[in-house]
Amino acid sequence: MAKKKSKKKRDIKVYLIVIWTLFVLFGVGIYLLFHGIVNEWFGPMPTFEELENPETNLATEIISSDGKLLGTYYIENRSNVSYADISPDLINALISIEDVRFYEHSGIDKIALFRVAYGVFTGSSEQGGGSTLTQQLAKNLFPRGENLSKSKLVIRKFQEWVTATKLEYNYSKDEIIAMYLNTVFFGHNAYGIKKAAETFFGKEPNELNLEESALLAGVVNAPTKFSPKRNPKNALVRRNLVLQRMETNGFITEAQYDSISQIPIDMSHFGILDHNAGQATYFREFLRGMMHDWAKTHFKQDGTPYNIYKDGLRIYTTIDSRMQQYAEEAVREHLALDLQPAFYAHWKGDPKAPFVLPTEEDVEKIMTLSMKRSERYRVLRKAGWPMDSIIANFNEPIPMTVFSWDGPIDTVFSPMDSIRYYKYFLQSSLMSVETGTGYVRAYVGGNDYRYFKYDHVTQAKRQVGSTFKPFLYALAMQEGEYTHAPRCRTSAIASSSLTESSGSQKTPARTSSARR
């Protein structure tokens, strides 16, 4: 009996020694990781300099003269905001669903870790996650990489814990919340809360109401699964779960939860922000080329050239968003309601439409040339396709979406049919210049940049037409032969010189017209 007790005490001592040894080794490992002493074993850890200035890809914003966002250039469509620019409802919603003890821990939530460990040992699938917002921020700022083995994944998890404590050491809780919301991906090409608020609701982050805040706080967990655009039912359930957690944690009342949970999700202002959408699309593409050249000769403090897709520049332009809107509407109205219907009526029933060509052979030449100018043709030729196979491919009907003045149309066309279809559309452009300053206030390069990438303002070659008149008038007034007064008489010398230069008997009529 005594021997059994002695053996039991011995075993307990061994267990305690093993447990304390593991605990000490774990503590020593965390200390070494924290100070970067074992980086060569466990991989690199972010330095304090990197933590103080974490790198993220920031979109370059194009701003109108009246302060409106026209568009962005980006790899990741992200723009940072400060804590003060974020709706308090969003912060409360995020804490409720992701890290309810955020303001109590220092980067690692011990209670959550014990809950996860208990779930692992008991096999419970509803134990919840153990990562804090700070740990998630560490993972966003310093990504893990892909296809890690289990051992490397465990080491990486320890590194994230250490990085999280360093972030807590360097930043306040409010700064960590703002950094997290600036780095997280919300789906639909929206990185960070500023772009998410614009994409989903057409708002600034500080304008989000309670139900919108709950929706966005729920989306970050799984942007595709909880997308209100792709999976609206999942999104509604997730949003209401966030509201329920907010009610449980005292951020909203039971009455608020009961009423707001019944509100349907409103996606009427949803719009993905890309280079094809928004105002002044042709101007933004023209500006992109200018900024590429600018970036080659302008350098950051570290000596590297600026990158318009990553460095978060703000480009202030002379475009007036109100005039731009009027210009785009005017071009569309002029073409869609006036010229295009008249053009269709003119060519109705003509087998060679819309070409002014004498024979079908001439039409075929134009169509073949247009085919060879297409991106589809270039891809097939580069892949080594013979010409007869390419022609067969261009004449095979396939589903496609094509432009129309009433909106995009889903149809079935052969690529060659689509080329002829687009030949029917008249094109127009408009550029409005402020005479006193030379500022370009509106710029419309074509019908719709999504379908017609050719810019008729800067790329098209046209006869000068009446645009030459101001220069002619200015020269005449400068020489003293004309004045700006209406119906002024010209001198005999001016009339004579115009007659001689034209060599026509109708010069007086043209001279009179020029005076007007």
C-alpha cells in the first residue's frame, strides 16, 4: 500500500515537472520570437520599423475640382480612414461579432483560447474562434503564405501571437480597430471599410447606420458566403446574428433588435468600383498615361519611383463633376434619341449597311480588317491558329453581352456578327475648356467606355471644322481689320484680301458670314 502511494506521488511529480518544463519552454520560445532571436529557425518576424509603418497597397484617388471622387487606380481598391471617420455602430458591431473582450486583452484572449482547447478535446464544433482582432490584423498585415504544413502552421500561429502583442505595444486600441478595418477584405473588389461603404451603400464610413454596420461587420468573416449581392439570404441571417450579439452585449436594446432585424437588406446603391464605372472614364484613362510618365521622374523618400497603383496618391483635376455629368448626359441624349434612330432609318433594308461601299467584296475587306484588329484575333494568332480555323471561330455563334442604348443585352452572336453590329453605332465626343484658364471642365471620349475603349477626344483624327474660327477671328481682330462688334463693316483692304485668297466670286457672302 505504501509502495503504491509512493509511486503515485512520484508520477505526479514527473507530470508536474513535464508540465512546468513545457510551460517554461513555451515562455522562452515566445520571448525569443518576440525579440527576433530565433528568426533563422522559425522564419522572419516583422521588425518594429515594419510594425510602425506597415505596408499596404493603397489606391490612387482622382478628385474633381468640386471635391468629388471620380475614380481610382489600384491593385487593391483600398483607401485608409482614421478611427474618428468610422461609425460607432460599426465598431460596436465588429467587437460584438469578432472580439467581445477586445478592450480587455493585450492581443491574446486567454478565455477564448481555453474555449477553443476545450472544444478540441470535447469534439464540439461550436466552440468559436480564438483569434482576436489584433491577431487577425497581424495576419492581414503579414500574410501567412499558402500550403503551410501543420508544424509550420503552428509556428506561424505563435508568430501571429507575438506580432499581436507587439501591435498592442505600439498602437492604441482605437488605432488597431482603424487599422483592422482598413486592411480587411469585404468582397466585390472592396478592400478596407472606406471602399466597402462606397461599394455596398454609396456612403462614407461615418454615415453608415446600424443595419448597414451590422451587415458589413458580418461580411468580413466570409465575404463570398455572406455577400448581400451573391447570397442575400445568408447575409440577412448573418446581419441579424450580429445585431443579436450587439443586443446581448448591451450595445443596442431589445426593441432596437426586434425592429431592425425585420428591415430587408437594401442594395439599391450597390456598385463595384472599377475603371469601367463612374464618371469621366475616358478622361481617367487619358490621365493614367500622363501619371505613368509623371511617376517615372518623381521619387519617394526612399529613392524609389511612385507607383500609382500602390502608393495612395491623390490627383486633383480640373474636371467639374457637375459639368461632367451634364456633358455625359448631353452626348448620350444627342446620340441615343436623335442621331442614332435617324441613322437606323436611313440604312433600313440596305444589304451593305452600314457601309457606303460599292460592292460586297469591299464590305468583306473592311470586315476582315476589323477582325484582324480585334483582341480575339491577336490571341488566336499568338496561339498558332491557322487562318481558316480563326475565320471558322469568328463565325461560330456564342453567348455574349453587347452594348445598346437601353442597357447591356445578353444575346447569341458570332464574333463577326458582333463586329458588324458595333459598326452601326455612331460615336461622339465632347471636351469643354474654360477659356479664361484653359482648364478642362468636362471630357467625354465616346459612348460607353465599357464597350468602346477608343477615345475620340485625344485619339481620333478629325478635320478642324468650326474649331478653327476662333483663331481666325482672333487674328483678324489683332490686325485691326475686324472688331468684336456685331455687323461691323470691314475695310476695303480686308475685303480685297479675302477675295484674292479665296479665288471665288462668293467671297462677300463668306466674309459676311465670318463677321457674324
